[in-house]
Amino acid sequence: MDPERREAVLWRNRALTLFDRVSLPVAVCDVYGAVLLANPAMAAECGTTPGRLRGRDVLELFRPREATQVERIAQALRLRHRSRYQVSVSWRAPGGAERYGELTADPVSDTIEDTPTLLVMLRMLGEREPARAAPEARVTPVEARILALLAGGATTARAARETGLTSDGVTYHLRRLSARWGAANRTELVARAYALGVLAAGVWPPAPV
């Protein structure tokens, strides 16, 4: 290998090492947005590895918030304009949170005539926590009966007699309901039953719907 080529390879390897160490999420894409190269920080935002991002469409990984932005950029690239382009995007983080931020794309090529590649950088501006799933409202007939008895002031022993269970059996069902609905005590459990429509509102004695 001649000295000039050896030096070029050396500098290329140094550049790739630096690229991998940059903490900012960065990728190199073709003019159509397909990822050619991504650093670990960019891959981490997608919950994968750099190699698995190769060939993926960057605008599928990071959804544009305004389609018109992308159309204007595509038109500018077709006309070989060399400006810096910014796109507002959102994406789902590996932990489930919805993040939003900005993609910046810089066209890069050796000459003006060459078809450019895009140096793409991601900047996160904020995060929304994932919405919590609503509690499961379905209960078994036995569970509904126990809840109605509790709402009417019944003790565990009385609820056991009325349902044909043992006291331990009633406690078992109450624990399962408390875990399912995140209730801290029996008062909260009964309140959740009314809020979820398991017990009929405005009815006395309390009764399942």
C-alpha cells in the first residue's frame, strides 16, 4: 500500500473512532434518508445496535411532526442546494416514553456535482412519560359479590358466610383485586369498584352492575 493511501486509511479509522465516541446521536444517510452508518448514541435512541440501523429509513425511526418540512427538504436536495436542514421529530424511547426533538441534516460531498450524503444529528428537546394503562374493570361474580358486601359494611367473616368461602378465601380475592387496581386498603378498593363501574351507583344496599 502506497504512503498516501495508507495515510488516508489511517485518518479514516481515526474519524470512525471519533464518530463512535461522540455522545450526540449521529448518523450518515444517503440522499433518500437510508442510514449508511450510525454511532452508538443514535442506535441507543432506537433501542438497537449501530449495525442493525443500516438501511433503515431515518424518517421512520424519527417521525416528522410536519410532513411539509420533509417535502421542502427533498425538493431542495433534488435541486442540489447545500443548506443545513432541520426537521421536528418525535420517537418512542426504549423505555416507552415519547420523546420529541430536532433532526439536523447537513449535505456532504467531495464536489458540488456529486450526489451528497447527509450527516444527520439528533437533539432531544423533551420527553413525555408513557400513559399508564387503565385498570382492568372485569371481575368474577364472586369478586363482585365480595365488593358489594364490603361496600355495605360487611366484615371478612360475614362476606365469607354470604359467599360460601372461608375468611382466607375472601382475603385472597381482596388481595388480588388490590394488586390489580393498585388499591392501598379496602376503602380505596370499594371506591375503585364504583369508579370502574363494577358496583352500581346510587343503589342501596350496594350491588354489582
